[in-house]
Amino acid sequence: MPQLLDANLLQLFVVLYDTRRVTRAAEQLNMAQPTVSIWLGRLRQQLNDPLFVRTPSGMQPTPVAEALIPTAREALNSLRRLSHWDAQFEPATAERRFCIAMSDVANITLLPKILEHVRTVAPHITLKAVRIDKQTAQAMESGEVDLAIGLLPELGKGFYQQSLFSQDWICLVAPQHPRIRDSLTLAAYEREAHIDVIPGTGHRLLSTAVESKGINRRVVLQLPGYLGLSVITRTTDLIATLPRQMGETLAGIGELSVFACPFFIPSFVAKQHWHARVHHDAANRWLRGICADLLQKK
């Protein structure tokens, strides 16, 4: 395999071609003249041509040098651009699709805020939302998913995370509940029937708290997600226990009554997660910045 030309020799070749003087080339390159002569010798040996011939009017390029100079300039400019690489992302003109993995909670409560902002400042950007699952980490590693928002405690090395907001727990009931009016006591909580939303780490926190405290929680309806929960709660006497952000969003949609949970359930922090391969990517940094600005509690 041919030896690659050293960038310093390439620069000497271009400068010497422009100046036609060894002394001037040495001045421009801030080098001693003997060093320039030594480097020129290496350059001639590597390219197997004299390249420059001494004449009364200076160092004149040979036909080989004349043929090589356009390629040399292009290569040197490419190296300069590479050395000063600073990727920019202009949201106003960028055309790109971002894929964000989200929990059901984030899909309903956070995605509308993100979408509204993105459509305002980056009209050519499109978003794709996918559900967080067991393949999310692998999808982030491969670049299929740009960002994940939710609770992902299982992520290991190679991932970054940023806290967005803390979630405590509330209870929702119908506005005209036959027995719960101004307050929700633990006795009333245990007396009433409940809706349970199955998926997610949040559900595990709720179930663990109920079990550890020995609370009687009679579940008569299990749902695979939050779709329809506000309508069901509004039209029945069931209690729904869920994280605050999701609960307050559904309460607003269904005009439901909101109460503090009558027993302690550990809070959790919603975070955004990304892989190390996109940590310095300008576009990904822009997306993460938007999420932090919109979602972090100031």
C-alpha cells in the first residue's frame, strides 16, 4: 500500500508552489530554511519527482507538480475543514425526522407540548413517537431511536440521562361520586373499587406500596393503557390512582375530581435518555434542549 502523504509536506508543496522561493516558504510556515529543504527532499522522494527546479526566476514547478497542485489544494482544504469541524443544526431550515420513545404517560402529557414547539420553530422537522419497551436500549444504540423520555432504570453504560420533573401520586374520581365528596380518606380508599392501569414502572411502584402497607385495594377493572380511563372514571364510581402529570391531564379532559393519595407511594423522576453516540450531535442536542426547556420544573 502506498505511503500516505504527510499533511505538513502537503502544505509545504502548496506554499512553495505559490511563493516559488524556499526562503519565502520558510517564512510563511515559520520554519528554518534547512528544514524546508529537508522536507522538500522527502516530498520529492515520496512523489518520485523533482517537483521544483531552481532557475534565476525562482523554483519552477515541473509538469508533475503542475498536475498535482489542484488535487493538493483540494486535499489541504479538506483537511482544514476536518480540523475545524463544527457541525451546525439550523432548526428553521432543517429537514429531519426524530424518533422519540415514550411511555403512555409522556405520549399523552408531554408530546403535545413538544410537537407544538417544534412546529413553530422547525416547520420541516417531523416526529415519530414509539412506545418504550424491552428493545428501546438497542434501538437507541443503533440510532433508530433518537431520545427516550420516561422511566428507564434498566439502562446501563453508554447512556446519558437528564432529570425533567418529579412525579408524585394522585387519585381521580367522578365529579358526582356518590360517596366521595370533599376528601378521600384511607378508609374510603379501601372501601371503594378501583381501576388499575397495568404497564410501566409506575404501576410496579403503586403495587409495591399497596402490598407493603397491607392496603385493601379491590381492583374491578384492569386496563392496558390510559386510553378511555377518563371516560370510565367519569361514568362509574371507581377510583383511579396514577402519577400526577397524567392524572391532572386526564382530570382536565374528563372534568374529574382530584384528591391527594391517602397513603405514601414513592415518587419517581421522569428523565430523558440518549446514547453516547449522539451525545455531541448538534441535532440531538437541539432536541434535548427543547425537552429540557419545556418539561423541567423551573
